[in-house]
Amino acid sequence: MLFAMLSMILGLPGPYALVIDPSINAFIIQWIVLLFAYLFLKNILPENQKNLCWAGVWIFGLGFWMGTGAYLGSSTVGYILLLIVLVLLTKKSSLPQNLRTSERRLLTILTLACVTITHLLSSFVTFAAVAMLRITKRINSTTLVTFGAVVLLAWLMYEATAFFEGNVPRFIEQALRLDIILEKGVVERVAGSEMRQAVSMCRIVLSVLFLAIGFLGFIFSRRAKKSIYSDNTAVAIAFAFLAVGAILSYGGGKEVPERTYHFLLPVLAYFGVKLLSRKSTAIVLCTLLLVALPLRFVSQYGAEVYEHLPPSRIAASHFFADHTTEGEVVGIGGFERIEHYKKAYFGRLGGDMPLLPEPKITPQYVGIGSSIRGRLYYLYNDTCTVDYIQDLVEHSSDYNSIYVNNDVSLYIRE
């Protein structure tokens, strides 16, 4: 929704208009995420450990394995906005130095409104974290009520209630179903091609490694009892993230473990810093981080065949935005504007769905390229379906070619 608003306000042609190069965009966004992670750690760490903020950033950075394809999505923008809210609400002094509390509250309100219209799960998580900050007395009741009203108003304005109308029965049936989370978010992801299985296992091991670092740091800090207030704040935030992940298992079970892990990562980095207080625990931490290095590289870049966004696809996106206004898009995603286009999906050879769905609205656009080939290979070890569909389209009298580059082919059915 936020992307759609920006497109209309700034006159952007499509969702990839701001993409310089996928790798460059991912690099820039990584540094933005690291910046706000650093500010959060600087705010929440006790005075005698603030000099260890950079160590926390290293822990956070090594644990942040989100694939390059995800950096272009609304979930990443929602994640950044979540970090901004945490930075604003955990800072004891003003931000900047001469900023009054009321002005900082206004910044938080604007950020909450943005996250609400950007990504639904991130908005739930953000408000849950804000509510827990009230319990730890980081904010007062008036501030919490104000923030809650802002979030509710943003939902109502952008028709989030329609989402609940269609999902309440499923929510009642499947909420708090950890078996759904494990089945869709873990078991089903360790399937498909050998490449996907290897990358998924690396991501699982890396995530468990950092969860262990956070847990060990939590145990050590609890025994030391030197930063109880900061520890309680971090634990409260972590509880909010875990609770929302469990409750919303009905809607995004396949993504809940990954998203919850990344939501927890700033807290895991906070407790990881605690292990540097003693030489023995510092050695354990450094050893675990060394083990994490190769896992981090594979987790980040191992799925490039699936997640990479080639320049040819960006060029096709600009053509699509300049020469079409509405319709149904099948195959390559990212071309459709939210308010004018519908998304449909290819079937697979041997599957239950038809290879080419009958159009629900016209015109129907079919996009074929390396990204959809890579997707089907990576997810299902399927190397035949896309070539079969392309041959089907090219020999059909119902479809006409409207665009071809060295990778992407676009077809129309009117």
C-alpha cells in the first residue's frame, strides 16, 4: 500500500522504478538496517556496556540472512520502520538533542502510520512491541492509547477490516497452531531441489546458532543481575514478537519462523553482547561467530537462482508500466499495480491446476523468463514446465507477443 501511494505521489511507473541494481539496493538496505540496529542497541544497553554496541552490530549483521530478493519487498520496509519505532521509544534523551518529547512522539506516530499501511504483519509486531514497552514503563498509558488509535485509524482508512472479514474463521481455527508453523515454515522449506534443501538447512542451522547465542546471553545476564531494567525491556520485546508470530500462524505459517527470527534478531544481538563480559564466554561467542561466517554467506546468496532480479526483468517491468493499464498477470510477478491488476499463477506439469489459467479479467498478460524458471527449479526441482508453457503460448492463436528482450518474453490475450 505504501509503495502504491508513493508511486502515485511521485509518478513512479512501477514497483521496480527505484531499483538501481538488485545487489546495490540490497547493499544499501543492509546498511540502513544495521544503522537502526546500532541505534537500538545504543539506546537499550546499560551505560557500562554502550562501548560494545559495535559488537552487537556484528552479531546482528552476521545473523541477518534475508535473501537479496526480500530486500525489494514491503516486509523489509516494514522491518526498517519497526526498528525506527524501537529506536524512538527506547531513547532516554531527545532525538536529536534539542527535540522535545512531543516532537519525538509525532515522529513515532508518523512511523506507525507508515508501517501499518506498508506491511500487515510488521504493523502487528510493532504495536505489540510498543504495548510491551508500556509494561516496562518505557512509555506511559496516554502514549500507548495514542499510538493504538493511530494504528487503528490507519487500518480503517486502508480497508484492513476487509482482510479480517475473509480470514476470521481461519484465524479462529488455526491461531496458536505451532504444528502449522513447523510444517509450513520448516518442513516444507526443506524440500524441492538439492540447492533449496542445502540453503534451507544452512538458514535453519544459522538461525538456531543465533537463538542459542541470545539464550546463553540471557542466562548469563540474569545470573549477573547488573542490567535488570534493560534486560526486562529486551525480554518484553522478544515476548511480543514470539506471541504475534504464534497467533498469526493461520495467515503466513510458511513465513512465520523466518520473520519471527529476524524480528528477534536485535534482542538476540543485545543478549549476545552480554557474553563479552567474561573471557570464557567471550571465547565461546567468538567461536560461534566464526562458525556462522560460512553459513551466513550461503544463507544470504545461496538462493540467487530464485531470488535474483536481473536487469532484463527490470527493463520488461518499465515496458509493461508504460504500455499497459489493467489486466491479469500470469508468471513473472512485480509488473502488476495493486489497484489495476490481478495476479494469477501457472500450474505445473503433473499438477492439479491448469498450466495456463483461464483469464478472470482481460487482457491477460503472460510473462516468461529466467526468474520464473529459477523459481520452479529452486522450489520444486522442475525444469520442464516453463518451456512447455512457452511453447504452448507461442503456438496458440489466443496469445500474441508484445515484448521480447534477451531474457523476458511478454504475451497478451485480449
